[in-house]
Amino acid sequence: MNEEYEMVLANEDLVMLLLGIIAFILAFVDFSQAAFSFPSLVLFTLGWGIERFRRRPLPKQVLKAKLFYLAPVKVIRNYVLYLIILLNSLYLFRFEKSNFEIRTGLIFLYLALIIVSIVELAGNVRIPDNLIIIPEIETESVEVKKKKRFQVLYGAKFITWIVFSSLISIGISSLSIISIVNSNNIVAIVLCFLILIPAGATYYYHYYDALVKEHSLDVDYVLKATDYYLESELPDLAYELLNSFLEKEPNNIVALGKLALLYLKDGKYKKVLETTGKSLAYIKEEKLEVPNTKARMYVFRALSLKALGKYEEAYKSVNKALTINPDNKVARKLRRELRSIVKNKQVE
């Protein structure tokens, strides 16, 4: 598969949730900031949860563009969390006595976390849904291909989005930095700037993890990736992904079912019979208790046999499906149609 279309995952680490929990606990070191900590960390956790559990495999070029747009927001998010933990730790270990400037800086940090969490949440949901992938045309020149890719992935719409969101995030964070600088605490000021290094390093690690390291996709992600390709009108890549997965797990009945459905929709009826036959044989051999999957395979076979003009075989197949699942409306309708066709054939 072309590397551009290789499906990869943005795998936000559990470390981010741990940092959020630590920041929330430390907020109670000084009760004046506790009220600000609650909404900001709820939003952060919500955003993290959506990114973690809504995530789906995306083509490498789409994920790379998404990480490009969200880079400043994610780095600032990390920076804010690290700085909240740092300043509250100074209070906790009595290194820094509470003063107005640093307390104000912490409140601004929680406000900054609210802003960056909203921006990141919006970006995680909207950006990948608005980006598309471009099928390659053999006769197309490299220059035209690059131009098209730039217009789709890095067009004015998204460049405006990243500039606007970055300015908001940096603006609100700078208020906290100014307040900390005004505290005249040299240690706090130096650490305030040094903390940018681990914030950037954390983002880079996630970027590396998503785009460089190899991820093994389980069948659920393969199905999501297949749907993504179909929505992007790239059916060849959907077939390629499923077949590639089935080379590693040839008897995966879920992937076989999805492949059979694609063949059925594309009118490749002999392929449907081959795929469903393999799935049913494996189910029988392993004595798997999967009645819905089994019934579905028989319906696929019946539809394909009907399309091939093998009406009696199709009728037998749909009867098997209804024996397993009598409530299958598609199978019941199909049986009525096949019964009528078979009777007419017998009369003739």
C-alpha cells in the first residue's frame, strides 16, 4: 500500500490523563484557584477522552496534517499542565510562599487550559472530518499532485484556523507568564521558561509514535479504516487493506464478512461465494457460536446465487439463514421472492 495511504493512529498517551489528575489534586494546595481548576480540568479530560476513544485510523497524510494544525495547541496544553504542577509543587514543598502574582498566574493558567482544551477538542473532531485524501492518477505530474495535496491539506481554510487558535492559546498563556515574571521569583521565572522543553518533547513523542512507529491494527480499526476509504471514494484501497489484514488473519470472520459485503455491493458474486464459503467452513470447523454472523453469510450467498441465476440454491441458502435467525427481515423478503421464482420455473 502506498505509504501516503497507510493507516496510522494518533495515540494520545495515558500520561496526559495522569498529568490532568495531578494538576487537579494540586489545585487544592491553594483554595483560591480550586474553583478555576474544576471546569478547566473537566474540559481537558473530556477532550482527552474523545481523542482517546473516538480515535480512528487515518491515512498518514491526513493524520500528519492534523498534527500540524494542532501542534501549537498541544504544546501549549502540555506547557500549561506542566507549569500548573510545577508552581503548585513549589507551594506544597514550602519552597515558594503564596503571593498575589503567582496565584494570579495560576488562575490564568487554568483559564488558558479551558481555552486550549476547547480548541483542541474542536480540532480533534472537525479537522480529520474535513480533510480528504486524493487518489493518484498515473498520468499526473508530480507538480500537479503536490499542488492538489497542498490545496486539500494545507489550504487557506485550515491555515486561518491554526493561526487563529494559536494566537488565542498563546495570548491567554502569556498573561500567566507575565504575572509569574512580575513575582520577581528567579527560580519560578527560570523554570517557567525551561518547562517548554518537556512540553515540546511530549508532543514530539506523540508525533513520532503516530507517524514513525508501526501500529498493528485490530479488526475494529480495520473496519473503520475501510469505511474511511469508501467514504473517500477509494474502494481499491479498502479492498487492499482488508486483503492485507486477511493475509495475517485469514480466518477472521469479521473481516471476511466485511469483504463479502464489499464484493456483494460491487456485483462480484463469485467472490462473495468464495469468501462466505471460507467463513462458514471456519465457523463449522471451530464450532463457533456466532448465529448472527452465520445467518448473514447465508443471506449474502443467497443474494449472490440469485444474481447468478441459481435460484434453487439461493432458496436453500436463505432457508438456512432463517433457520438460524427467523426474525431476519431481509431474509424473509428474499425467501418470498425466491419461492415465487422457483414456483414459476417449475410451472414452466
